[in-house]
Amino acid sequence: MSLHINIEDLLTARMVESDRIEYKEGWNPDAIYRSICAFSNDFDNIGGGYILVGVGEDEITKTARRPVKGLTTAALSEIQRKMIGFNNLLQPVYHPHLFIEEVDNKQILILWIPGSSNRPHQVPEQVTAREKRYFYYIRKYANSIKANIEEQQELISLANQIPFDDRSNTLAKVENISMILVKNYLTKISSRLAEQVGKISDQELLAQMELISGPNEHIFPRNVGLMLFSDKPEIFFPCTRVEIVDFPKGDAGDYEEQDPISGPVPEQINRTLKFLKDKLVKEKVIKPADKAESIRIASYPYQAIEETLVNAFYHRDYQQREPIEIRIYPNSIVFINHGGPDRSIRLESFNSGQVRNRRYRNRRLGEFLKELQLTEGRATGIPTVLKALKDNGSPPPSFKSDEYRTYFEVELTIHPAFEQTNQVDGNEVVNTLKEIDDSISQLLSIVPDTVRDNVRDVAGDIAGDIVRAIDRAIVVDIAIEVREVINEKLEKILLFCQKPKQRKEILKEIGLVNNVKNYDTYVAPLVQMGWVKMTIPDKPTSPKQQYRTALKGSIISELLNYIEDGE
């Protein structure tokens, strides 16, 4: 059977990180089986690893030494015979995938060891010794080491905790995986396995790629296979799509929604990148007065956009029914991905580029995306974004999440040379609302005493009494002024919060994602004006915080209704 990835990618450690590859010039079963055990335990959910036998390692580049040494046909036969017994020494039993490939006119042996669904595994320290002492092994950087007591306990706790993309999907069928898409993928990465499509059964080929699992009588596709090779993955993962919203005048202005982008994950990525590149990536050539060479700058460096988008697909939580959202503003792009970073990672770490996930949510998906050259590699996404922006002279990105890490937001700011001046922010909204607030204050100052005595801090029916108690001509003038300034979203908030509501409920009501930017643009100005009040004002960030429309806010709602009712 042919290897499912390009052999050169393993020899050069180009698409698979070097710490997931071991080069062995000769057959040393004791060391090799310790590594097989460590890769199968997949302590960090990075996707297991590969062992290439008959290949020496270049100590400087940490890649294969060329030409490879190779193995004789007799040696290959003997190795395969002995591996049957060695595999049975692993507890529980584990069988790595075995391939024989021709490289530099020599034969080499490749062992692919995916993360096991039956972990944790242990193996004798020396499989060739008569007396066998069993240990758990894990990977630390590029080494296979014995797990200490704490690591053993953590490893045991990982039993049955299979990353979502590597789990079987019992609601799908093998036929839901398109063999056309599979062949296109294998052809694109120059895998010799592409030649086997149509020559062997689909089930055999998909099993070789670890895209299906289960006994022969009850086989199901794995989630990663449906994400990548199903024509309609949204059937199995609702909201697996990209939604793009353009705000040419900022949050407070009109917006334009693009048609959602759906389909297999690679297709979504490519279509989204094409749209963003065509719409946003512009170039200018600047001739500095003190330099002979011109400088070429981009509004947004394409590499930063690409890496940010791919990371959103790689790290998103496919169990959450939320799309990847991209919000385009006059001077920035915001990528919102649901399923935030682990709480152990401080947001400040993203700004320095020193981010290393403890474990990966989708260990297999990232491997496929790297083979398609859609991402550079594990733990390189944020550093790549930072470097691309710095090299272009762009401002650094902004990273946001909430206390519970339910989402992750990355904002890329346009290069200053392309900056527009018509963006609306929360402060501008407040300035716009101040005139209305003054008018409402004047209205309250002329409320009759009989009504004034009933005024409460929190709005109720009294707001209607106040409006009806004022001279109609005055009310009409103020009502018209209110209608010209208050947009639909602010109106909805004032009406919705007649009873206390949480922030996420408010933003959902007006059709927006629960993030800091949306809060600062729509909710915070109303709080600052005193039109909406916090239920726990002394603890603004309390998770139990709610918001309720205050008296002035209710009066504004009454004035808006006043016009609509034709009073």
C-alpha cells in the first residue's frame, strides 16, 4: 500500500514538524518501540508521528540525510516478521501502519503511528529482553521519554478523550465521503496513493488514511473525513460556514452581508481567501526621499490574512453551532472564531508570539491543512501573522476573548497609508446621543408635579405618563429628533432590556456576536448615557451582570412609538 502523504514531505520535514518524525539508519526495535508507544499515546494531541527506517538524520538540518542508506529486501522481510510479535507486546496491542517506499533507488521502511483511540499504551523498555519491564512513554519535543507519576496520571485521564476531529461520526455513512475529493487531495499533494483510487476498494483506501473506523460490519467515517471530503459538511456540523459582513461606515452604519461560504473546509478556505484578497489587499509603491529603492506596501499583508483564517478553521470548536464570522470595517478586519484558546494561555502571550497550545482541539485537521500548504505548521500561526504585519509596516494585531474563552477574536488593522477616516466607534456614538440626552433632560424638567412624584430610577409605565403629560408640539419635535439619531439596533436594545438581560442575550437580540467590540459600540454608550443601567454597578465584569433600561431609555422608546402611532 502506498503512503498517504508525499514522501518528500517526511524526508525534508516540510509539512510535518521535525519533532513528529524520527529517522533511523538501522533497525533498533528497543528504541523504535519506545517511540511507537510514545507516538500512539499522543500526549499533546498533535497527531502521532512517523518513523523512517533506513534513513539517517542530518544533525544540522534535522532532516533526512541524502541519499538514504536504505534496507535490503531480506532485512525488510525480517523486520515485518518480527514486528508481529513486538506489536503484541504493546499494552493494549497497537499496530502501526507500515509502508515500503523507494527513495534514491533504495527501499526504506516507514511506520505511521497515529494517536490511538485506545490510549494509554505501555511497552517494555527493551522489547528484545527476556525480562520485560513495562513503562508508559510520551513525546517531549523530539524525544520519547518515560512518563513520570504526574504525567502517567494525566495520560490515564486522557483515555477515551479523543479529539473531536478524530472521532467516529455515527450519524454519517462511509458514502458521505466523496472519493473524488479524496483523489483530488492525494493528487494535489503528490501522494502515490492517488494511483490506487479506483483500483482498491474505497473502504480499504479510507482505512489506510485513517478516515474511517470501526469493525467491518459497522464502519463509520471520522469527523475529519467529513470536514475535508464531504460535499456538505454542514449536514454533520451545523453552521460550518464563513459569514462575511461588510460595515463600510462602521458598526453604527448600514451593513452588507455576503452570501455564506460553505462546502468542504479546504474549499471554504480558498473561496474566502479569494474574496478577501480581491476586496481588501491593495498595494502602493512609496519612493522615500532618502533611499534609492522604492518600498512596496500592502493594505493588509496577504500572509497575515491567510494564516489568521486557516487558524480559525484549525482551532475552532466544530461542536458549537456558530459560524466563523469575518467583519470588514473601513480600517480593519475582524475574524471571530468560536472555541477560544485554553485558559492556561494568557492573551498577552499572543502579542509576543510565544504561544504554544498544551493540546490541540483538531489534531488531524491541522495535518491535512499543512499538506495542502494552507498553513505553515503547528505553533507557527501567530508568529507568522506578527512577522507579516511587522514586515509590511502595519500595526500589530489585536487579540480578544472572554473570561470563559468561548470565542477568539483577531483584528488586523489596515496599513496607515490606506487608512480611511469615516469609521464609527463607541465614542462617536456617545457624542451623537448627547444631544438627545439633553433634550430628554429638558423634557423631564417640565414634567408636571403630579407626574414627577411617581418618577422612579428604573423605567416602567411612568415613561408613557411623562410623554403624554407634555405639550404635544414639544413631544413631536423631540420625537423627530430621536428618530433621526437612534438606529434600529439601539432601539431594539432599549425595548429588549425592559426586563434585565445579560450581555450575550442583548447582542444576540440585535444579531451580533458576543464580543468586546460589539459591546463597546452598542451597549456601552447606552450605559454611559444612563439610558441603560447595570444591575450590579459596583462589579461591572461580574458574570452575573445584567442590563435594564432606565427611565430615559424608556422615554426614548415611548417617543419612537409616539411617531409610529401617529400621535
